[in-house]
Amino acid sequence: MSDNQKKLIEMIVGMQSPEAIELTKVMLEEGADPNTILDICRKAMDSVGQKFEAGEYFVPELILAGDMLERISELVKPLLKEGGGGQKKTHGKVLIGTVAGDLHDIGKNIVTFMLDVNGFEVKDIGIDVPVATFIKEIQDFQPAVVGLSGFLTLAYDAMKETVEAIKTAGLRDNMKIMIGGGQVDQVICDYTGADGFGLNAMHAVKFCKEWFGVKE
Amino acid sequence: MNTATQPTSNNELYAERVQRLNDAIALRQPDRVPIIMNSLFWHTRHAGLSFRDAMYDYDGLSAATRKALDELQPDAYVLPHPIMALGPTMDIMGYRQLKWPGHDGVSNDVPFQYLDKEYMKADEYADYIFDPTGFMLHKYLPRIATAFEPLAKLPNFPSLYYTRIIHSTRSFANPDLVNAFQTLQKAGEEMGRMLGKTVQFIDDMAALGYPLAESATALSPYDLFADYFRGSKGIMLDMFMRKDLLLEAMDKAAKLIPLQAIPAAKHSRSKGVFIPLHWPGDGLMSPDQFKTFYWPPLRKVVMTLIENGLTPIMFWEGGCTSRLEHIMDIPPGKCVYFFERTDIFKAKEVLGKLVCLRGNVPGTVMSAGNPDDIKAYCKKLIEVAGKGGGFIMDGGSGIPDESKDENVQAMFDATREYGGYA
Ligand code: B12
């Protein structure tokens, strides 16, 4: 790894946003391979994720890391050749969304981020997602795990309705469903008919590793 | 109690309840654990009002609230009108920061929702710091309501003097501004109607023996910038990228916020100032960030309120167990810490000699559990958090809209059944 590449990782992991963006520009001007830059970002995001898991980083660090990734991707994308991207997602497909009536997305975004850095292919279908949209997206994307996020007490019913609709559509059998966000516990898990509830993004990763049989 | 005569009984009941609450706040042992009715849409649903009507029908809201008070007999109640009865005024002014039932395609039976957006841009901290009034008038208000848009055309008053002030009257004939003032007059009249009915309701309820739990609200400076100015993503980036500007702006806000809360509370029956705390939760920032950005400006607001004889009631949303050791530098018996999902039993250990605790029957149990679960949790709350006084019963975030009626009743029954101090 070149000096600049090492420096870029350090800057991203060290939360030095303006410096990391500047360095990316310099590297691209000097002819760096855009795919290599994306690989570096991925490595950096892995470290950020590990620091979050270790309780060293908190939500603001993840938001800033996500912001840096977005900005760097914007710089890199126009230079990428068709089919490039360099990301290798191996473990399996997860679909996630915030249920109908609920607009909270920070927790869901972090779960998405952490599943992504842990090698899952995640499709995030946004907030306030109506039951019918969940069904349609599941049919298109064919995930083996669905994550429902919600922070309001009204989300309990929306989660329950979503799980029921998945069942009615005949999609429940080979699928695991996890719920999370704000106030969820075993009572709510049973109420909604989900397979598991998670209090944080690491729980989501743990469920997926277990359900997809990923070895540590 | 036994010798109370009918005509004075409501007055006595009122005094008894206020005493119970004040004892708990001052860390004395009351006769029993006090309990607050803290509901938005649970009780309006209970009375058969749609969510929309709860926001538009002032008398309907009052009647629904009175019905719940009569049934539950709380020691104090949170007044719903200032948070809920805003529909008509918001319609007139074209308010944009909320979506609400029955407006703009939203169905009649969902609660209102605040919209998380960037209402102040990153490069506007300097404007706010230089002149907060000018920033609010010319930039912020025009963004959040249609009727405020023309305020952008108001003169920049601090730059004017002598004849320039005379000339500046010209702006007041600007047709857009004239229009705006007419609309705002209508909004003001509507707000006057709402507040008139609200004051009447407070007086009527006092006459029936029901005290107010709190009268004014204040804000944590960090939350002001997070929720109402920069949005949730913006504020988190600012902690890294605009640290000094954020700190300076919050320092200014810490002086401005009490200017609204103090007069509001001083003219009221209750000295309680409710401070909802949105962003102090355990995962939401690091301990260092909490000690730098969150607690110092908030503490400044809190101390100013206390110095003015008021009682800050801080509602620590989410889980704040990791913060307990960092929020001990307050004078004893002067405020209330209301916890949602914080470990309130640990809070009793850490803060029990310092501050009255309030909470925290879980919303999950209120919505999906049964009366036995509620009673068991309340009993434990009373025995542990209520030990020796300094505790007020409430739901973790009040009574959730979706609570089962029997669970709400169980919370009140349990408090009366187990809450007495021998
Ligand atoms: C930020 C916030 C907002 C922001 C949302 C911004 C956004 N873009 O998301 C704004 C200001 C817009 C907002 C609005 C409202 N909010 Co709000 N909000 C919060 C707040 C402060 C933080 C929630 C959050 O994002 N936490 C950050 C995440 C990262 O923390 P976390 O929970 O630890 O995250 C982990 C887990 O949730 C888990 N997870 C999340 N999803 C999933 C999914 C799966 C599958 C798994 C396994 C795990 C998982 O992993 C996450 C990462 O580790 C909470 C109070 C609090 N301090 O908790 C209130 C809170 C959630 N809000 C509340 C309310 C009432 C509202 C409003 C109705 C207020 C209003 N009347 O306007 C509106 C509703 C809007 C709507 N319809 O959704 C209440 C909910 C009460 C209830 N019981 O229903 C709370 C609890 C505050 C309170 N005590 O009153 N809010």
C-alpha cells in the first residue's frame, strides 16, 4: 500500500473529513485507480465499524464516516468504468426499511452501514414504507432476511401488519425477520411475529451471521 | 381527609396534591408517591376524538382531558393544549415544520410529525452569532411558514439611525408585508382564542382539584440546533467540522432560551418548566462529546431557571444510563429528572439524594402488556425508585397513544395501592 493510501485510511478512520476529501482529489489527479480508492474506503469503514462495536465510536462518528464515503464516491464514480465498483458482498441479501407511519431513519441507516461493512448485500428501502411496498420489494430483491425498523409505539402495529402481509403473500417460509429501533423487547417481538429483536446494529449483524451460517 | 367538608374539598384536594408533588421534588417523603397524567392522543382516542379533531376542536380536547382526569384522579396533569390544539393557527400561517392529521393529504387518524430538515445552513452559524434576531426575522422564520416569508423584506433595524429610521417606514407599506401582517393578525386572533380557552380550562380544572404539572417549556441548546436549525445529520457533522461556531452559538442560545421560559412560568400556577431532552442518549454521542457539547450549555439554562425560583423538569429521552455520573453537578432538591429507558434503579443509587426522579413504566408494556405486568413494574418502581420519597410515577414517555385503557388504569391503581409511605 502506498503512503497516500495509508494516509487516506488514517484520515477517514481518524474523522478528518476535509483532509480526506482533499487527499482523494490529489490522488485522483495523480492517476490513482478509482477502484483502489473505493477499496481503501471499504477498509476504512471496516475499522470505523469495529470501533463502533468496541464502544469507542458513537453515532456521530458513523454519520461523519458515511458522509465522507458519500463525498468520496461522488468524486470517484464519474471515473469508474462500467461494471467497476470493487465491492465483494458474499454472505447474502438483507432488505431493511422503516415501517409505515415512522420517519426515524438514523438507527436503520446505522444497521445498514454495519451489515454492509460486515459483508452482507443490503437493500435499504427507506422510511415510512407501506406494507405493499415491502411485499413488492421483497418479491423483486428476494432477500433471505428482512429487517423492520421503527421508533414509535405506533410502529408495533405496522410491524405486525408487515409480518402478516409477508405471510399472506407466501413469502414467510424461507425468511427470517428481525425488528429493532427505539423500544422493542421480547413482548413486542412476540406481538409482531418476528424471529428476533435487536437493540443495536451489532445484534442485527449477529442475527444475520447466525441465520446465514457465517463463520467468524 | 376524614373531616373534610364538601364545599372546600376540591380546594383541599388541590392543596394536598400540590403538597405531595412539592414534597417529592424537594426530596421529602410525601404521604404517597405522586402520579402525573401525561397524555397526548391516548386520552383523546379514549374519548372518541379523531387525531385531527384533537388538534382542531378546542372544546373537544378540553372535554376529553377532563374526562380522563375525572377517571384517573392524578396528582397533576400535563396540559395538552399548547402541544396539540395548533391545527387552526398552523393552517392560517402555513406552518411547514410539521405534518399533521387532516392537513395536506395526511389521514385523520395519525399523530402529527416533526420534519427533520436543514432549516439553517452550515455557513449561517456566523449570522446567528452576529445577530440572532436578524437571523430569525430575515432567514429562519421565512423558511418555516408561508405567512413569515415576507418578513425577509423587513429593514435591517440595527443598521439604521435618525432619518434612515424614518425612511424605513416605507417597508411597512410593501404589499407582501401588509398581506403577511394581515394573515398573522388572523393567526394571532386564532391563537388568542385557543389560549383563552386553555387558561379557562386550567382554572376550571384547578377548581375541581387538579393541579398543573408544569407551565412553561425550555430547551437544551444542543437540541435547539439539532432539531430546529441544523437537522440530525447536520448537527453531528458540526461537532467535528464547526466545533467552535457550534459552541459559541449554543452559548448565546443558553442566554436566550430562559428569556422566553421565565416570564411564561412566573405568570402561571406551576413553577415547573418542562425541558424535553432529545439528543443526550447513550449511543447518540461519546462521553466526551456529551461533556463538551451537551451538558454545559444545558446546565447553564437549568441554573438560570433555578436562580429564578423555577423547577426544571428534564425529560431524558431514550436511555441515558451512561450519563448519570456526569449530571450530578446541580443543587439538591431543585429539579426533576424524568427518565424514559434509563436504568431508573441505578439512577436512584447515583442521584437519589440529589434529584427527584420521574418515570418510567415502559411504553412497550403500556401498549402490548397487561395490567398485571404494569402493576408488577409499578410496585418495583415504588419500592426501589420511590424509597424514602423523591419519586413521581409516570410512563417512560408519558402514556403512549396506543396504550390499552386497562393498562393506564392499572398504573394509577397500583400507585394508590402500593404507593403509600407508612
Ligand atoms: C432523532 C429523533 C427524531 C428525529 C428523527 C430524525 C431521523 N432522521 O431519523 C425527528 C426530530 C424527526 C423525530 C421526530 C419524531 N419523534 Co423522535 N426521536 C428521536 C430520538 C431523539 C432519537 C432516535 C434515534 O434516531 N436514535 C439514534 C439511534 C442510532 O439510536 P439507537 O436506537 O440506539 O439505534 C440502534 C437501535 O435502534 C437498532 N436498530 C434500529 N433499527 C433496527 C432494525 C433492526 C432490524 C435491528 C435488529 C436493530 C435496529 O440499531 C441502532 C444502531 O445501533 C428519540 C429519543 C431518544 N433519545 O432515543 C426520539 C423518539 C424516538 N421520537 C419520538 C417521537 C414521539 C417523535 C415524534 C412523533 C415527535 C413529534 N410529535 O413530532 C416525531 C415522529 C416522526 C415520525 N412519524 O416518525 C418518541 C417516540 C415515543 C413513542 N413511544 O412512540 C421518542 C422516543 C422521543 C420521546 N421519548 O418522546 N424524532
